[in-house]
Amino acid sequence: MNKIVLITGASRGLGKNMALHLADQGRDIIVTYYANKQEADSVVKAIEAKGRKAVALQLDVRNSESFNDFSNKVKQQLQTIWQRDQFDYLINNAGSGAYKTFIETTEADFDQMSNEHLKGPFFLTQKLLPLIKDGGRILNVSSGLTRLAYPGFVAYAIMKAAVELLTLYLAKELGERRISVNTIAPGAIETDFGGGLVRDNKEVNDHIAQITALGRVGQPDDIGGAVAAILSDEAGWINAQRIEASGGQGI
């Protein structure tokens, strides 16, 4: 039976890349998007072109009050498309970055980062747990910024540090259901994250390349490929781990 992966924030960026790599691996995908349905539908079509099944559902991870309705929609789509009641893997990926120093960070900025990167994944995972198969997997997305401090990402980074601790607790508490829980922590990647700081600022890009063992900044395929490897059938014994995919940044 084909495995089904639910990826939050998979209409673009790293989430989209994860979805396409996992489809290449033979997985079916539930894509979530925040606002751009057209982008999400294009990802669904790309997955279907690979011979896999997919569906796109709207989700705002900042709004925990919407999670019950979202869970019901997931259950409905599982029954309609797959004739199943549960999916296999959950990837908590959705979220943005707030590029502000400690002094500049407002309470609204802090709350947004908390809702997107901590409260959202916490309560969304809680709500979706009945729909995740025993023996399934959860992968939380953190950041290399929990290991290396770069001014301007303080609110984002501390939420990701909390997500890494959440991973350990989930791995412990869900072990009786044989659900493994891990964290992937991407290093600096050329995307639009943080306003495209790494992708579009040559000085920043060159600096990161110089302090990375493999001599370059990461590409989305580096993360999509790593996620596919972590969620491969052969990697099921990996549990409660923070796996950094940074090319050796800052070592």
C-alpha cells in the first residue's frame, strides 16, 4: 500500500521540493497552502505527472481554531481519494521568517513566530494524531540557526529550538504507537526565506559559502533529497534525532 505524506506549506519553497522528492520515492502527498491555491494546484499536477496521487488543502498554521475543521477535511480526502482512514507521515514545515534584531522585534512579531513555528505544529500534530497510522513518522522542520547565531533571526530561532525539544518529547510519548519523530535542520538555503537574504544578497551568500565545509550555499534539492532519505523505508530506526542538513556550515 502506498504511503501518504501530509506536508504543511508545500505549495512553494522547501515544502514543494520535499513533496516532489517524496513523490519520486513513490509517496502520495497531501499538500497544504496558506493563500495561493494556484501554486498548490500546480504542485498537485506535478506530483500526478509522476504517477502519484495528491490533493491540496488550505491551512493557516497560525490559527489553531481551524485545526478541527482541517482535520475533518483531511479525513474526508483520505476516504474519497485513497479509501483509507489514516495517512503515514506528517511533515511540519509551514512558516515564515522574521528578519529583525532583538531590539527591533515587536510582540506581534514574537507572537507570529510562536504561532507559526511552535503553537501551530504542537496543536496541529495533536489534532492529526488519530489520523496518523501506528508505525508512522513525524518530521519537524527546524533550522541551523539553533546551532549558529546570526543577528536578525532571534524570535524565529528560539521557536525552532523549542520545536527540537518538542521532537524529543513526542518521540518518547508516541513510542508506544511505534511513531518515530525526528527534526531536520536545514542550513542556509537559496530560497525567498527572510526576504531572499541568502539567495539575493551576494555578500551574504559568499560569506556562508566560505564558512561551509562543502564550499557553497544549500539548494532546495539538498533539503528535499535529505527529507526523502529520512523518510525512506530503510530509515525507520532513526528516532528522536536532530539531523542537520547544512553542508557543514560553521564547523
